Amino acid sequence: MYRSFVDCDPRPDKRLVLKIAETREELQACFKLLHDAYVGSGFMRPDPSGMRVTIYHALPTTTTLCAKYDDEVVGTISLIRESVFGFPLQSIFDLHEVREKKGRVAEVSALAVHPKFRNTGGTILFPLMKFMYEYCTTFFDTRHLVIAVNPNRIEMYESLLFFERLAENEVENYDFANGAPAVGASVDLHVAPEIFKRVYGKKPRRKNLYLYFLRTRLRNIVMPSRRYFTTNDPVMTPDLLDYFFNQCTHTFQNLNEREKGLLHSIYNLPEYKEVLPVIFSESNFRIRQRRHQRYSLKCPGSFSVISPEKTEVYALRVVEFSDDGFLAHSKAPLPTNVWGEASIRLGSEEKSIVKAMVVRGNHKGSHGFYGFKLVESDLSWRKLVSVLKSGTTHEDLDNATRFLTD
């Protein structure tokens, strides 16, 4: 029945634009749209701000997507990557089985469509879903999506998008949705294409979600422009954090001491400290922090080890790095405690060549995961670290690194 109502236009109206919400106006419009939808469904009480803003929206690992029609925000959805705050739904659902599989996990949350477009056959919903799919598979480095939805809506996700329910079939009281009942589910984006092809492959074009999601290009989608191969698109500047989480709402004020400390560990820069909530045990918390914060990327590279007999070159895929090291996957076993040269493509026009050593690793079959330490980072490395430490990537990245020299 759900599939019979599918109507996905391969050429939406040019007035529809799908993009990352990055300005104060766009974010505020998303949060207001979400507030009204949640209040209308009984998933939250009205807030004096007229917005639904959670601590997850403040994190650099969360991306808010929006659909704009005639420059008005008419749809929104948020993607929450795992961080020190975890996921909203993990408070009630066990993600153990999902985590055991390969690939990163993201929670799909905060979906809302403007009332005037809710009965238009998916005019906004389907383009927004396609944008979410393309962003997750090409930019967000995500394999598994998880959701927590009201029981009366789970069949739509199962029927149309092939989500599978998590172990706890249903909970009667989900605090994140004002105590409403919820069902948890997940989908593997690496497996989904074959299922889509089998179920939708022979359907007419406008009812064919396989062609729509995997073979159709929507010119309405504006993907982020990235200088580096990062996997997040943080937009929260100190001003935006202060506006949404201090001035408009009491989100920061209502955090417990541990959560406040974690927030400080994420935005560990002087300009952010002024807008973050005060923590009373700051000195002790700093001592327990990891010495160098890690950042998520997806960069191709190589590791060369030179010996008197020969030079061995190993292909790498770097997935995390910090000021003084990085983590990488390798299909071939790597030598440990041996200095070599790591050449890493940080972006389409950015490359770093550093002296490095494997200090720990684990290899099973054709898959290995290794930790490297550096002798010293080069200029390209330091520029990228500076950009990521700034907490945002939506502005001119050259401005963020203009003070760095050889």
C-alpha cells in the first residue's frame, strides 16, 4: 500500500533547493519547522523559543539538511554521527548488533515537512530522502542508518526504505520524544541498493525508488564544497552556538556537569569557551582528556618503508588523525616500530608527506587497522588541523589558516 503512493519526480521544480542548513536564518527556520511538527504530533511541549533545539544540534558531528522552496525552508532532517554524546536512541535501544558490522553509524532524526507540502505526494519528502541518501553515502562516510520512530510510522520506513527493527521491538516511553512510544530500526546502505533493485527495478519511473535514489541526478541538490576529505560539515560558530543554545533556549544551561565537560572537550578553543557553559571541575576534566583530539576523514595514502634491499609501499586509507598521529586501514599487514614515509592526500589539491611509524595494529584476513605516530607534521597537516579545530568548515578555509607559515 505504501509503495503504491510513491510518486518521485525526477525533475522537481527549479524553485526547490536541497542543501545543508548553515546560516542562522536557515537553522532557525529548520528548528521552528521541527518544533511545530513535534508539538502538533505530541512529541514535545511548546517551547517559548518556538524552536526544537537539542544538544545534538550543537555538535560538529551533526548535519542538518534542509529543503527550500522559493527560498523558504519547507523540509528538514538531521543526521547525527556518533560522538562522545552517543546517539539519542541508544538510551533505550541496544545498538550492539549494528556496531558489530563494519562501517560508521548515523542516527536519522528531526524530520519535518511544512504542512502545505504534506499532502503533495512526497514533493518535498522524497527529494529530501534522496539528498540524505546521497550525502550519507558520498560525503558523510556512513554505512548504517538508525531511527527511533512512533509505532504508527514504522511500517512506512520498513515498506519504502527497508529498515529492519532493532532487538527491542517497541518501548512505551521515549524521553527524547516527550514520553511517546517508539520503535527502533536500522538499514545497511551497502545492502539496500540490491533490495531496492529487486523490489522497485521493474516499476514505472515515478514509482521506481531504485532509479530515483541510485540512478537519478537531481540538479536541485547542492552538495557541500570541501577543500579537504573530511567526513563532517560543522557549521556552528561561537555566535551561532551562543544564539541558539544560550540566548534562545536553555540547552547549555540544562546540561549536567559531565555533558558540559564533554562539550568543552569538543570545542577546545578560546573563542568557544566564552559561549560554553561553565564547568566547576575544569582542571580535573582537562587532565582526563585525550592529549590530542582526533578528527574523522577519509583520505587515500601510502606508507613507504625503505631498507637496504628494497622499498616496500603499502596502500592506506586514513580515517582519523590528530596533531601527532593518525589511524588507517590497510589490506596488507604493516611493519611496526619502523620509521617510514606516509604520503596522504588530504584533499583534491592538498597533500601531506610526513615521517611516521606504526605503533600499534590489528590485522585479520584482508583487513588491518593501524595507529601511526609522527616525527613532525608538515604545513599541509597543520593547516588542516587548524581548520578542524576551528569547529566550522562552511566558510573560506583559507581565512582559517592564513596565520600559518612554513
